Amino acid sequence: MTRSLKLLAAAFACAALSNVSTGALAQSWPAKPITIVAPFGPGSGTDIVSRLYAKFIADETGGSAVVENKPGANAMIGTTYAAKAAPDGYTVLMGSGTANATNYALYADRIAYKPEQFATVAVVFVTPPVIFAAPGLQGDTVQKVLAAAKASPKGVSCGTGNAVTLVACEMLKRLTKVDMVAISYKGNAQSLTDLAGGQLSIAISDMGAASPFVSSGRARPVAIAAHSRLQGLPGVPSAKEQGLDMDFLSWNAVFVPAGTPEAVILKLNAAAKRMIASPEGERQRVASAGLPVTGDLETARKFVADEIAKWARYVRESGVKVE
């Protein structure tokens, strides 16, 4: 056998061994607990959907899943951790519009992970963010609330718990021409806590984190940061109705490290579909004012690619700069 033929035979042997290894992994998976990385803190929308998804991974696969919160740096700490994990199906990222779209443009000079380091599994939650007013501020529109805040000794502040809401605050500042300070928190639950306590004028958040604050009267929704009203909050006008051209989405999607076996991805996708179709999933979607989603794999991959492009444009148009 010539040297070329020997090299070719060796290459085929390695490929065959790799395929056998991948197939064996998929068949034996899961042989140990699966970790769902939630790159935001407890009480966040990402945390809430992660814990429900863990239950349905167990139902679908017969294994177990645990949620590990790794908040910080606008979700980059937890997302970087997941990007560097072995592609063996035992590390799953509950990604988001912040972690897996906005951050690529907002932190382009320092982000430690790239889109190609992840494989999309399913989009599990989508909703437009909502603009909330502090309970002590009067006004039934964004402009009236901001006018009341301007008249107060504290001035105008906008609480933001992630990159999506940070860009939304900066866009709102540009559209209203109101001098407001955007104050960043580790998550939306933390910004809403300060809003409820009167430390902020407004905050922008998804309803997943805001629902308990709204139901208790500690945060008041004044606009949907989108072109259309939200079915879960039919009495709240859209930003577009108030003359503000804002059309944002907050979302959660399941990701795994690139190179994870397709058979494992399909099982994780099936768990996501099971969750979405379940009574518990529907109750959570309605409580969090979420839009209907299907969990379809190809739809999810296109959605994420489109969101990355869209948020690059939003970051550019808002003029937001981070230190």
C-alpha cells in the first residue's frame, strides 16, 4: 500500500471511529445530570423558564436536569462558560436576546464568545418588553410619566436589567429627547425592585420578571415597547401609539455548544416542544404575556440569525456606548 493510500485509510478509520463515538454518546445520553446554565439571577425570566424546562428534559429523556445561575456582565459570564463547555449534551444554555444577539454588537470589542460557538435548539419564549413607571409617578403615557419625573428632585432614571433593555432605555432617551440616566442591574428583577422602592423613574422589563410587581401594584405598565399591543396586557398602549418608534423583542432560546450530536439536539428540542405544549408551559406563557411559539428547530435557527442582525442595527441606531 502506498503512503497516500495508508493516509486515506487512516482518515476513514478516524472518521468511522468518531461516528461510532458520537452515536454511542447519543444512545447512552443522558447518563448523568444535565446542567442548564441560566446567565441571569434567580427571579429573572430566564431563570423561570429554565426551571420549567429542567422538568421537561427529565420527562422527555428519563434523566435529570439542574439549573445553575451564573449571572453577571450582562449575561456574558454564564454564556461564556457554556460556550467553552464540552459538546456532549450535558451543558445547555438558556440563552436570550441579550446573551445571544444584543451582546454581539454592544460588546463587540470584548465579548469572549461568538454565534458559531453555539447550536440553536429551540425558541421557547418571546415577548416584547414593557415600560413600567414607579408607583408614585403620575401619568398614563410615557411622556406624562417622564414629565412628572423631570419635575421631581431625583430627575429621570431608567432601570435596565440586560442588554436588550439597556438599548431600549437609550433608544427611549433619543426618541423623547429627555435627559435620563440608564442604570444597569444584574437582572430585571433587581431593577424592578428599585423601581418599586422609588429609586427609579421607569424600568424596562419583560413580563416574566415583572408579573409579581404588577400584580402587587409595585410597578405600573405604561407602554409596550413595540408597534402592537400585547394580548396579555390589552389595556396598555404600544409605544407606537404614543408616537415612539420602538419595536423590540425579549426572548429565550435553548442552545448547546457547537458540535453537540444532532441526536441529542433533537431530544432537547423534543423536550422544549413538550414544555411549550404542556398546560404548565401555556400557563407560564400567559402569565408572562408571551407570544405563541412552536419550538420548531429550523424556525428557531432563522429567528436567532435574524435577531442578531436586527440588534446590530438597534445598537448602531441608539448610539449606546458601554464602558
